[in-house]
Amino acid sequence: MKLLKKYTYYKSRKEELEGLKEDLKIEKDAEMKEMMHEEIHLIEEEIPHLEEELKVLLLPKDPNDDKKMLSWKPCWCGWR
């Protein structure tokens, strides 16, 4: 479920970015253009992070994650 939510958010941000770029072409108001540039910049910075998060979520689950494991570390306490 987390993957679906993350992908939906990623997809909406990509669509928002494309819409802003299209709107920027026809916008005439300088203040609105500046605001659009700022929002475009923020989204362009966010998208690579979302892509990395999606890659991690797509990794297969390790079947040993839920198992309790004992680790053994040798004791180098001077025995010879």
C-alpha cells in the first residue's frame, strides 16, 4: 500500500510539473512566472528523491528479515 501511495504522489508531481511548464509558456504576469519557476525548481528537486524511494520500495523483501538470528563474534582475548 505504501508503494501505491508513493507512486500516486510521484505521478501527480510529474503531471503538475508538466502543467506548470505548459502554463509558463503562456503566462504574461512576471510575478506569476517567478512563482511558477520557483515551484518548478522545487518539484524538479523532489522528483529524483521520489524515484529513489520508489526503487527501494520495489526491491523484493528478504525472507530472512523477520527471522531472529544469532551472531557469533570470536573473542580475541589472548588465548594461545
